[in-house]
Amino acid sequence: MKITLKDIAEETGYSISTVSRVLNGSDKISKQARREIYRTAKKLKYPVYRTLDGKKIIDSLKILFIVTGFHEGAFYSSLFYGMNRAAEKYNAQISFVFLNKPFKEILKKIRNVEKDKFEGLVLFAPEFQKEHYQQIKEEVPDKFPVISNGLIENPVVSTVTFDGYSGGFLAGEHFKKKGYARCGIIRGPLEKTEARYRSNGFKDFINRNDDMELLWSYNGDFTFESGVQAFQQFEEEPQKPRAIFASNDDMGHAFLEEALDRGYKVPEELALISFDDLPICQRHRPTISSIHTDYEKLGLVTIEKMKELLANPEQQDGILSLVPVHLNARGSS
């Protein structure tokens, strides 16, 4: 049976004239109405998806990306660059907002997300806990898509993040292949779920292998300074590990600089793997082995998930999507 404008109108609840104007490329209709009509037309296989000049009818997706805890450094540069590359590929518009403010101030910004003509919200807020996301869900309009790029246990909103557990596991696997039996770890702040996942992956690999042992650990905070402090504690240990897994590049870089300054030969006497694979890892001498995180891929998966939520607003909340990581082995290991 041939699908008509009347079928689309009945399915969406909009008038036939509104459906007609939308499918002819009018931008005078609200974006929400246009998306509902486009979605229904596609579902019913109505054959109007492009204007006469060949341009796509569906306009670009407008996303608000809120980042908390922002500070200067290569990590955030890599994050923003990767997200922008992904947005270009999907013809999406991402507006970055940096909010180093109390949570109540962040909620004020989120309350206006739909009024500001955004169609989706992405959050990178590693310090947020479950109760924060629950409050955010209460503030946004019903069925408004919210995605987190920060990991928590039992997420309450859709979450897209890197597979930190596998990253730690890969570091342990590499040490075993190299014959490094005595290992150590510089952990991130344990109140952050991502730090625990990286640590757990590394420890689980070592615990599964009887010929390996975890001799030493240090609780860092993902800063360069905590990497320096980790080395100072390392130097006081009577039995030192042969290989170190640093839970991010800043701590690994600092630890390695201190070790080289004290005369350690890397990797002949001391091996190291870090996490994130920021540009410093290739510029450093020796080059630093690191777990590679692809921020463009993170952006692509995030935008794909956003489009999926817009197309299927009834789907279950709290689905976790993990972006794969891999080890780039270099001179430090």
C-alpha cells in the first residue's frame, strides 16, 4: 500500500499541511516536530529524504557538552579535538561548556538545555556520583537524551566510556610477555570509578598468574605531582618492582622523569606503561608505552548513541557502552 502524507499526519498527530511543509524542507516548524515527522516518514518508508538540490532534509544535531573539573593539559585537548572530529563526520554541532562550579550551579545550566534549543546533553564529569545523575534526570524534560562519558557503577543514564578494565589487563599481559614478574601500580583516586576499573584490570591479571606478584602500590590522584610523590615512595621500598603500571600519562610521565634523573635505565632496569596515550608519549625519550584511547571513536559512539536515543526515546536508561582500548608498546617497556 502506498504511504501518503495523511498516514504520516495520523501517525504523528500533526496536520497534513505541517507534514507537507516539513518534508519540503521548511525550517519554520519546530525542530522537535521536524524530527518526529522525519522519523515517522522513515519508519513508514515514505520516499522523501532529500530536497531538490540534493541536500539532506534532516538538519544537524545540536548537542550541549558539559565538562567539569577542567584544567589546562593535553588530556582535555585530546578530548575536545576527538569530539570535534566526530561531530564533523556526523554533521553535528557540539557546544562545549566548562563548569568548574558547585553542582547547584551546573543544574541551573542544565535546566535551560531545551530552551536553549539543544536536542541532547553529554556530560564529562568524572567526580559525579549516582545521586548527581538522578538529580540531572529530574531537571531535564521527559525523554530528553542524556549521555555520560564518565563511568559510575550502575549508571542511571546512558554511558559511553573507555574500557579501563581491559586497559589495566593489557598492561599486565604485556609485562608477562616481557618476563617482568615483580610489578607495581600507581593508582588514580579510588573515589573515581574509572580509576578503580583500571586498577582492578591490572590486579586481576597478576592474580591469575602465579609467576607474577604485585609488590607495590601508590594511591595517586591523576596529577603530575602525584607521579613525583609516587617515585619518592618507590625509592624507599626495600624490594622494588621491576615494572610499573601508571593509571594515567601524567603520573607515568612524572614517575619516569624522576627515575631517569636518578639514573635508572629504562626499560633495562625499570619498565613502565601508562594510560591515555597522549602526544607526550611519542615525544618523550625513551618513548612511553601507553594504553591508547581514541577520543574520536569515543565521540562517534557518543553521537551514535544520541541519535539512537532520539529515535527510540522509550529505550532503557543506564545502558553502558565501552569503547575498546589497545596498548601502544614503545621504548619504556
